[in-house]
Amino acid sequence: MKASKFTAIDFFDDLTSRYARNRFFAGFMVLVVGCLLIIPVTDALHDWPTVKEVSRSILVQVVSSSLVILAFYSLYMWLIGPNTAAREVSVARPQDISERMKALPLDVHHYVFWGRSGSFFRAYPLLKLDEEARDKKRNIVVDVLLPDPQDDRLVASYRDILVVLGEEPGNNPLLPNVLATCMACAILSANNKHLEIRIHLSSFLPGFRVDLSDNGAILTQDDKRKPALFFQYGSDFYDMFLSTVMNEKAVSRKVVWDGGLFRGLKLEEKSCDVKTLEAFGIHVGRLDAIQQEVATLITKRPHRY
């Protein structure tokens, strides 16, 4: 009794995922169409009335049962809907991570990102937050926590991670990514009065990335083939991670820049020059060696998701 009850709950909650739902409906529709196509074939191939009758009966039963399942689930979703608040913590499939992350910046007042390179953050959440603040005239505060690219220990650890992931990192792969994230944040916040972005550089390299907003929190890894953890907004785990990020932010170095320097600029290559690269108090080194790399990261915005 209890086992069947929990199985039913897992089944319906699992199908709240768009990936699972699409596969579920597509699989049954393929089965229905396949059976309907096979029926006339079996009628033509079998001369024996008994075999023809049994084959047709089985195929019709499969079709009718599949349609009943689809109709029942559609009715359930329409009348009741998923019980999204049933679990404070849920596992997100690798295929569902992108969908979860794209929902976090919607209709929020506060967004928190703690990661390493910030590649996906630059590619979607940051742009969406800028759009939401601009279009809806909503004041949004964004806290960004990144590892300090001037800390040799963090650089060495990050290089090791990238090597394990099959990449070929340069001497300091953190530097161009941190600069690109700072640059994108500075440009967008300078040209959107409703968007306030605060960046801090940490002396800690997290083994994960976490995005938090009024819509929940998601804990992911660099490897997009691995699942993620999603925490409901206001849950104990959500509060725990929010407190962790805020405590780490409190002991990290704040990045300060002149907003006027970025006013009127856009996310394009020509915005990446000597003045803007050196505006964040981060030692850049050879400008010619990193300028184009940072410019590419803020315009093309490659990421794993």
C-alpha cells in the first residue's frame, strides 16, 4: 500500500520535468501510431481469420490502453497539477538543468551567483536579469561571488579541474573569465538604473556552482552530464546555501569600478580596451595576450549548458 503510494507520487512528480514529460508523451504517441500502422499490415499478411483477429485485438488493446494513460495524465495535470511543494530538495536530470536555471531569473528582486568561470551566468541569467529590470522597471540586486584570479592556489586548482574535464587550459584560465564576468556586469549595470550588481572575489574555489533567487536554488557541477540539486525557495537547504554564500561574500574582496567608464558601452569587442580591463583592480599582466580572449567571452559567451 505504502510502496504503491510513493511510486505514484514519484511518477507524477517526475513528469513535472519537461524532458521527462516530452519523452513520456512522445513514446506513447509513437506506440499508438506504430500500432495503427501495423493493423492493416497484419490484416494483409495473415490469411487465417483466428490469427488476424487475435493480432488486431492485441494491437487495438495497446492503442486504447495508451490513449487512456495519456488522457488520464493530461486530466491529472489539468485538474490537479504537479505538487511542486511536496519536496524541498529534488534531483534535476542533466537534461533538465538548463530549464531550471533559465527559470531562476524570472520575476525576482534578488539573484545570487557563486561559481568559478561564470560562463553560463554571463550567457543567460545576467542578460535575463538585465532584460527583466529594464522591461518591468523592477529594481534587482545581483550578488556575484567569484574566485580571486590573483591567488595562485586557486588558479592551480582550477587548471587541474579543467584538465580532468578534458580541456587544455592556459597558465591562468580564471583571469579572462573573471574579467569577462566583471566587464559584462559593469556594462549592464552602468546602463540600467534598475540593476545593481555587486561582485566579490573569494579566496575559496568551490567544487560546485550555485544560483539562488526568489524562485529557488540550484547546485550544479562543471560536468553537464551529471545531475544537479534543486532547493525550494525558503526551505532549510535554501537558507543554508544562501547563508553560506553571504558569509563567504562578507570575508571576500569587493570589486569596485567607475560606473561612468562603462556608461554607453555595449557587450561588444570594442568595449574591451585598456581602461575597462584595468578598471576592476585586478592585475591583468600583458594586455595584448588577454584582450581578445576577454572580448570573445563577453560577445560569443560560450558555456557548457
